[in-house]
Amino acid sequence: MTAPKKEISETYLKSLARGYTEQCVRVLGGYANGDGVEPDIQLRSIGMLLDRGWGRPSQPHDAKVEGDINITIRNILEGKK
């Protein structure tokens, strides 16, 4: 018999993941600067580092919409089934 799964809150999970930030950035930096690393992996690593360090450039949105726009907002609560 297996033990019941423990509920992990989203906040706790984010906190755990953020604890690896420095290590992950160092790994990306290693790929970006690494000798013998495939060029596509280097470019993706460089892009990820720049996006996180400087933010992604804003993209203009130029859309013309006729008629009504309907927006549905759903609120999902922890523990609610």
C-alpha cells in the first residue's frame, strides 16, 4: 500500500523551484559559453538568459475588432472540487 499523496500548495512549489534559480542560470550560462555545445542550444540559452535578465521586448498589438468582446473569468480555488 502506498501512502496518500501530500497536497503541495502552489506557493510552496514556487518557493522550491525558485531555490534553484542561481544554479539554473549558471547552467544556462555554461551552455551559452560552452565549447563544443551545439549552436542551437547556445542560441536558445542566450535567448533565455536575455529574456530573464532584461525582459522580452514588448510586441505591439494592432487589431481591429467589430462587435462585442466577451470575456469569461474563472476562479479556481485550492481544495475546491
